[in-house]
Amino acid sequence: MAEAYTDFARVYDELMDATPYGEWCERIDRLIGTFGVTEPVNAVRDSAGWKEDENSPEGRDALLASERNLVVDLGCGTGTLTEMLYQKGYDMIGVDCSEAMLGIAEEKRSESGSQILYLNQDMRELELYSTVGCVISVCDSLNYLLEEEELAQVFAGVENYLYPGGIFIFDFNTDYKYREVIGDTIIAENRDNCSFIWENTYYAEEQINEYDLTIFVRKEGELYERFDETHLQRGYTPECIKRLLEESHLQEVLMLDADTNGEVTGTSERILVVAKEYRKTE
């Protein structure tokens, strides 16, 4: 099996040009404003963990100012949304396990002059230099985690690095979407500079959808280069996500249909969640 997002990274932005990154950016900005950290809390962190600090309001304010505005983009890919949020005024950290995707993100950073920090990390082994006010993960990134234990590992890592009262904003494709909508379908598209065939195979017992991608990229004239990649994603249910959040000491504060912005139903294909850290402020 080819490693996901290697050769595909070269044409990812072109094939994802219909993705509503601008809408996602505006929605995330609103959610941070509604649910995110806004006031100092009576806690500071030392080598032993979080503790009360009643005598140092200046220290609390300084810590808040430096950390609550930090946003981590888990599975940032080529950095399109990361750049947009940076332009909104957030201090951004992009995390991705694909060196090829991060290479393109870093090219965008050079062109824009942004000061985004990119980290080549597996989200299951997240390692940051401080707590952060918000973690986001969108565009199916969490669906690449094929076991509940892996998802729980990510949730626990996010909770560990969230500033007291910080929030986790993420989306996920539902099992319904893979099972009833795109599973066992073939999608093909022809562009000026590339074409692709996207074959889906759904495995009901494992709740896993396999994407077999065949991509043709124009080199010069009528000469094309072909490459193939296989991606595996698992669909999750709202009930499973709620349980894993609770076990990770994250409180769900919002869950909605990411496509309609309405109530989650049995036919919701993508679900948006906002979860809040609470243990460090108890």
C-alpha cells in the first residue's frame, strides 16, 4: 500500500479547489469567539501540573495572552485553512504526518510571510511546547484513525495541551456517509492539468472505507504521469464520539450537522463538534 498524501500532495490543492475553506474559517472564528477562552483563570502550570495561583494576576494574564490565542491545526495538510486563520489574527501551529503536504504548506508560508510553525508529527503522538487555547481538526482528518483506541489517544493528547477552558473543534464523516452514500462508488474527474479515478470500497464489519486513487498529472504536451495511492478511513457515530470525549475529560458543548448547520440526524454525513476542557479549572 502506498503511503497516503505523498504524490497526491502535488495535486491536492487543485483537486480540492471546491472545498469551502473560507466558510470553515469564518465558522471556526465564530466558534472560538463564542466558546473559547476569554478571561484569565486562577491556575498556572509548573513541573507538577496545574495549581492555583492566587497571588500573581500578572503572571496569569501573561500566560493567558501567550497561550489562549494559540491555535493548533491537526492534520493541516497544505496549510490553506491554517493560513486563513493566521490572517484572522491567531498564532497558528500546523501539525501533519505527511512531509510532502507540509512542504507545500511551507511554500505558502514563504509566499505569504506568515509566521506559522509547522510540525511533522503523528497526531496520536502530539507534542507541543505549551498549552494552547484551541485545537482544530477538519476535513476528515480524524477519520484516518481506524481504531477507537487511536481516536481516544488523540483526544487525550488534545486535552493535555489545552489551556484551562480551551476548546477542541473538529469534524468527522459518519458511518452512514461511507455505508450509504459514497461506499462502493467510483468518482472520476478530468481537469486541465490532471485527472483522477477515485474508487471506494466499503467494509461493513470494520466500518472502514477504502479509497483507491489513480491520478494522472500532465507533464508536457500530451504526456501524463500516473501514480496510485490507497487511503483508509473509518466512519464514526455521534454516540461513539461522545463517549470517547467524556472518557478523555472533554465536555461536548456543541454538535451539529456540518453541511446544514442544523441538528444532527441519522442521515448526517459530516458532523461538527466543539468540546471544552474542564478538568484543569475544577
